[in-house]
Amino acid sequence: MKHPLCVLMLAGVMLAGAPLAHATIITYQAALDGASEAPPNASPGTGFASVITDDVAKTMAVHITFSGLIGTTTASHIHCCTAAPGTAGVATTVPNFFGFPLGVTSGVYDVLLDMTLASSYSPGFITAHGGTTAGAEAALFAGISLGEAYVNIHTTSHPGGEIRGFLTQVPEPASLALIGLGLAGLGFSRRRKTA
């Protein structure tokens, strides 16, 4: 009798957390390096990018850290939409993110983009996706979610890009908790059957 009660309680806990798994705020990350460029290069430069999309607030937060570049920075933006290791056109602001540190070999960058503004995109990206910011936002957010967008840092020594990385989704805490609960339930169930 205790076993069905435990299963019922576990199912209740999992269902209570289920709405959290459908959040509209999604975090993506990418490790940036020369080996991920197209074509790959031997730059000792490295970086890390975090992109947080919010399809309700219509924003995209971008955080980038980088160091050890051979050349000095000339531009940085997100390119979309292609599968790795391909190349794609610039999706976000051109010639670079607003306020991105230029002329340096290392730095930190943070911005919150309003995705309802045309200035958050490359004009070509808007044109290619229906001529509206809504179409551009839908295409960019879809491309990022499919792993078809990358952060690129261009430099004087590598005008096409010295370091880049494709963005991948970071599992949210609620999803990890649900997975953990499910695994714990399976372990408990197996343990009870063998005892």
C-alpha cells in the first residue's frame, strides 16, 4: 500500500513543477574559439557568450567575455541561421553590437536588446524574414533554439571572425529537477522490486 502512495506523491510533485518547464525565458550559451570558425584558425583567443531570450517581453540579453585575441576587435554580432559548422549572414545589429568594445584583445560586454526595434537587427535579416521585426524575431529565436545561430567576434587579424561558437540551450533548473525526480522515482521503484 505504501508503494502506490509514494508513486502518487512523486507524480504530484512532477506535475506541480511541469508549468515551470514551459517558461518563455530561455538561456543559451556558447564557448568561443578559433577552432569553431569557418574556416578554423589557430587563434589562442577564447570567449564565452550567454544569450537569454524572452518572447513575452520581446528582449534578448547578450553577455560576452573574451580574451587572448591575436587581432583587435572590429565587430561582434550573432549570425543566423545555419547548422554547424556552416556560415550565415548577420542577424543582429551591424556593423556590431551597440557599445561592443572595439580595438581591444579582451573584454566584457552586456546588452539588453529590444527585439521590437529594427535597430536590433541587420536590415538584410529583416528583409529576408518578411520585412518586419516580428518576422525577424521569430526567425532569430527559432534559429537560436535549433542551434543554428552563432556568436562571432571579428578582429583585425581575422576579418571574417577570429573566434565564434554556436549557441546551445542550457537546461533550466525546473527541467533538471523534473529529470532528477523521475530518476529518483525509477531508482526507488527498482530498489523496492529487488528488496
